[in-house]
Amino acid sequence: MKTLRLSVIATACALALTACSSGSKVSIPAPKKDQSQTESLKKAQDAERIAKEKQREAEAKQQELAQKVAQVEKEKKTAQEAYNKAEKANKQLLAEKQGEVDRLAKAQKEAEVAYKKLLAEKQSESDNLLKAQVEKAEKEKKASQDAYMKAKEEYNRLLTEKQAETDRLTKLQTEAEKERQRLLAEKQAETDRLTKLQAEAERLAKEQAEKEKAKKEELDERVKKNIVELKKDFAPVVTFKKNEDITMAYVNGKLLTIDQNQFTHNDVAKNEQRLDTLIIDGKEIDLFTRDEALKNLQRVEEINPIKDIDQEGFKGKVASLPKSAFNEGFEQMRYGYVTKDGKTTLFVQGHRTPTENSGSYRSPSSYVNYAKNDDNERGSSLDSLPTEQAYDYQGFAFYGKDNNYRQVNARGVADFSNKKILVELKEDEKTLLTLGATIKDSTFVGEHNGVYTSGAFYGSEGRDMGGIFYQTQGEDKDKNGVFGVTKQGCSYFSCDKSSENLKDFEVK
């Protein structure tokens, strides 16, 4: 009987241990993994970790029960050893052990119920957590999908806009390329045109340069020839015997004919006594008639008269006559110009002033006698040219070119001490030109600042001075003219001396 009871107790203990052991090995099923939701898996793993912690608690309780079982085994051994000594006590002990087994069974059952309840709670908690996580993941997924769809729509919109902009830019680029090609073609055409024009311009410029060079060479050569013609000497004074006691001089002077700016020098007609007759190409031109001289004689003029010429197809001007019967200025000289058939002739003529080397002679011309038509057998006396002192002169000049001449004032100085003359052409107090020459006998020739001058003195003691001049440089190159001036401050016996000295006046 005692043996049966011990067996029953042992069997009950084994059953209890087996139940505890098998109960402790029950595990909470792990939630299924969602391959697409990593976060949910993590949270499920957290739930499994919690379940394992609960399992460890159960195992701890199991270990506690195992310890109690070991204690029971110990007590069983003690009871077995004491069984023989006290059977009575064994029954009581068996009853106690049976109660203990019942209690342990009840505890085991309660533990199983609590475990199942805990398992259910944990499962519910895990399910709720997993559900919440899944719902959150779903929401996040939906939000992510919505954001993705929105981003995709925005991307597609931007892509469409970009494509449209690309198409627009491509079209613009194509149009720009066409325009560039058109402009390049136009530029090339313009370049070709300009190249052609430049080549033509260079050719024309070269031709023009050659023409200008040839023209300049021709001009320079013509100027040189003109200077040679201008500087040709006056013919020597030719005299004739009026009677056995009186020697007179023929008219002497210079004619310069200008045809297309080319000069030709001529002497006045030979053996001509008439001062107021100009002979050109065999044609006689009256400078001042007797009637004109008489009218001038009958009045006192403020200036020496200048006359317009219009005879035999010749047109021009001539100067001048004395201001009165008591004034010898311009009595023995006439100067001016005439134009015909595109040619101009500048002239200076008169009765030249004698010099110490020329011998004495008289002039057949007398202003008063000429005006009164009274032949004067003795004519007018001509005293020699001064060899010293300087004198002031006043008069006029005709200045221009191409058959077009204008009248200007002229002021002169003859410095017989330094053998130089100076003549200034003035207009409205402005000096247009300055002439200079060197005196030789009763003529003068020279150059000052590119202006060449050739002339002579006429009348007694060089009372009148006339000449022809030529501008060879500057803006007025090729202009020319003729001037005539007469001494100032003269009385019947003498003329005032000039305060000017031409020693330093440059003449070549």
C-alpha cells in the first residue's frame, strides 16, 4: 500500500513536471512577415521579443517548480527512509503529498489558464500592434503612392513642358540657323560686293593717283615753264631821234598771254610811240582816248581812273591816268588785262625810266598835250632812276585766274639803296599777297614766298612801278595778275622818302 502511494505520488509529480515542461515550451506564433513592409516586420520582431520575454518568465516559474520537485524528491527520499520507521507518518505524509499534488495540479491548471489568457492577450496585443503598424504602413504607403503619383504627374507635366520648350527652342534654333545662314549669305555677298568695290576703288584710286601724279608733274612742269616765261627779261629800251638835239624812247613793256594756265611772254610792239595804244595779234586797242584824257584833265579825281575795255572782242580793264594836270602819277605807264577767246593777256607798258648806264632820253608822251591834242616836239623829260633812298607807292592790281580777275588795292615800297621792291595786295585791309623782287637797272624780278614777280619802273625818276606776278604754291596756286603803283607824297620838285627799309626783306 505504501509502495502504491509512493508510486502514485511519483507519477503525479512526473505528470506535473511533464505538464510544466511541456507548457513552458509553448511559444507565441510569430506574425507573418510582410516582405514589402520592412517596418512592420521590425515591429513584429519586437512583438516576438516580448513573447520570448514572457516565455522566459514562464521558464523561470518552471525552474522554480523544478526546484520544488527536487525538494519533493528529497523529501520523498527522506520519507522513504523514514517510511520504515514511521508508517503512520507515511499515510499522513501521503495525504499531505496528495493534497500537495492536487494543489500543484490546480496550480498547474491555473498556470495554464493564466498562460493561455496571457497568450491570448499578447496575441491580441501583437495583432493590434501589427494592425496599427500595418495601417500606419498602409497610410504611409498610400501617402507615398499619392506623393509618387503627384510627383509623377508633376514630372510628366514638367516633361511635357520641357518637351514643348525643347521643341520651341529647336524651332527657334532652326529659324535662327536659317537666319544666320541668310545673314552669312548676305554678309558674304556684301563682302564680295565691298571687295569688288574696294578693288575697283583701289584701281580708281591708283588711276587717280597716277592721274594726280601726272597732273602734278604736268602742273609742276607747266609752273616751271610759266616761271621761265614770266622771268624773261624786258626788251632793251629802243630810242629814236626826234631831231638832232632830242632823243626819245619807244614804248617798252611786257605782255603775258595765258591760255589754259600756260604762259607766253611777248614784248610790246616794236617802234611804237603811242602810250595809249595796246597792240595784240595785230589788233589795236585804245586804252585811253584823247577825249577820255581831256575829260579826266578837266576835273580832279580822288583816285586814278580805271577804265573797262570792250573793243575788237577784247574785254578787260586798264589803269590809269594822272589825277590832274599837276600830278605826274601814271603819266608814263599803263597796266591791266584783256580777255578774248578764253585767253587773257596781262600787260604793262610805258616809257621806261632811264638809268645811269642807259643814257638819257625823253618820252614822246605828255598827258596834257595828249589830252589837248597838241603835239609836243619836246615830249616829257625822264630823269634817271634813284640809286638810294626808299619811296612809298600806291595803286591797284588785278588778281585772279581762268579769265576771271578782281580789282584790289596795292601798296608798294621801292628801296633803291638795297635794290629791292615790296608790293602788298590788300582787300578790306586784309593782305592777300606779298610780292618781292630785286631791282636791276630799271627792271625788277624775283620771288618771295612762292610768288614770282617781273616788272619795271616808268616815268621820271621811277615815278611809276608796274609788273606781272604769279602764285606758285598754296591754295591760290596758279593765280596771277598785274599791278601798277605810283609814288606818293610828290611835289613838282621831289617826292617824300619812305620810312621803310627792305634790307631784311627776303627776296630770292
